[in-house]
Amino acid sequence: MDTTTIAVLVRGGAGRTSGLPLVGATIKAMNKGFILLFASIFSLIGSYIPVLLGESFIGGWSILGGLVGGLFGIWLAVWISKRYGY
């Protein structure tokens, strides 16, 4: 199934405009556990990098690093899911 078919199935038909957008339907078709795993791992890595540079683990840089790492992990998991079909 391609993303257009998934979007039509989620929306309930081609003529119906309410429902999930195409992006939401694409993520719904992927393995959410796989995405959560990557987000968690890269969030921890992003939070720990400032600690290696001498900052506090609960400081602002660690929070920002965790946010950036988590977003990167989500992007990477979605990319892998689309590329390799996980």
C-alpha cells in the first residue's frame, strides 16, 4: 500500500475531507515502538553530550540536547521505516 491508499483508508473515502492528514496516516502505518525506541535513545545521547563537555545533567544545555536528540531520533526512525519498511 502506498501513502495515498493509506490516507484514503484512514479518511474513510476519497470524497471525505475530515480525518487525519496524509502525514499522520503515514506515521500511523509505521511501527510506533520503533520510533519511540529511537527517540528515547537519541534523547538520552543528546542529554549526555553536554555532561561530557562539563555541564550539569539537569542544566539547560542538557534539556536542549535531549530535545534535539529526540527530534533527530524520530526523524531517523521515520527515515529508516520508509527506506527499509520497518
